[in-house]
Amino acid sequence: MMTKCEAFIIGGSAGSLDVLLRLLPKVDATIPFPIIIVIHRKHGTDSLLTDLLSSRTKLVVKEVDEKEPIKGGTVYIAPSDYHLLIERDKTFSLDYSEKINYSRPAIDVTFQTAAEVYRNHLYCLLLSGSNSDGVNGLKSVKSWSGNALIQNPDSAQVPYMPAQAKLHVDIDHILNIEDMGEFINLLA
């Protein structure tokens, strides 16, 4: 049985932008929870990504601001070059500490901090990528009774990231790209 979703977080790296562009148009504009996106990208591409994703969905898409309250029905994008943390009062916090898995933002950081806040009402989806960022985060999600999801490695442009999660984490759902939007809608 699936628990109520209070936050849906998507992490990805190489090959994940294409997945986002395919899944966001399928997500209902009336979902009551936030979708938080943490993807590895080069510094300085901020507004381009926000604009690109905004053009694919009726949901509000915005880059995260420091101490911003997390609201449902919004797609939040982690700024490049900052770790994105979820605080206990359900606000965002940005951190410029050292890179983790050669990445800032690191997916692990967001998954781990969100797991402590949302517990069994958290759903985290790990997409295509070429390093193991997100695997430890999904372990934390599971330890707090949250829901660990991965892109089917067979459908990933770069399967290493979801494949590592599948090897090391008790995954709740393995999703094909064409099923991701409908899965998110079912949680509403």
C-alpha cells in the first residue's frame, strides 16, 4: 500500500534532463505536494533549465531560494553549485560546503535531509547518471520508512546511477519513463 505523498524528489545526472522533459508534461497541475528536482549541471545554466521545464508543464517551476517555505503544486529546482537541504520546518536551505560524489548539489544531501523530515510520506526517484550519488540518500530514505524509486536502468541513457541503487537499496518501484508521470499522479 502506498502512503500519502508530502514531497516527491527527483535526482539525476547525465541523461536525466530528457526524462524530466518527458515526464513533467504528464503530471497533473493539481498535485497537492511539491516536486523537488536535484540534477547535476554546470554553474550558470540556471534560468535556462527553469524556462525549459516551465515550457513543459502547467505547474509553477522555480529555482529554490534560501529559507523558502516548501509549497505543494510547485516544481522546485536546486540551484547549481549549492547543496539543497530540507529543514525540519519544511523550508529550503542552501549550502556551499564541499562537493559530494564530485557534485554540488549532491542528490544524497537532499534525499537524506528530506528523509528525516517527511519520513514515510517521502518519495524519491533516482534517474540516469554516471556516478553513485543518490544511493546513500535512498538508503536514508528507506531507513526513515520513505519510498525509494529508480528509473529502470534499461531505459536510462547512463544506467550506472539507478543500477547502483538497485544493487544496494531495497527499491520500492522501478519505473519506465513513460510510467513516471502517471505514478506521480496516482500519489495525489
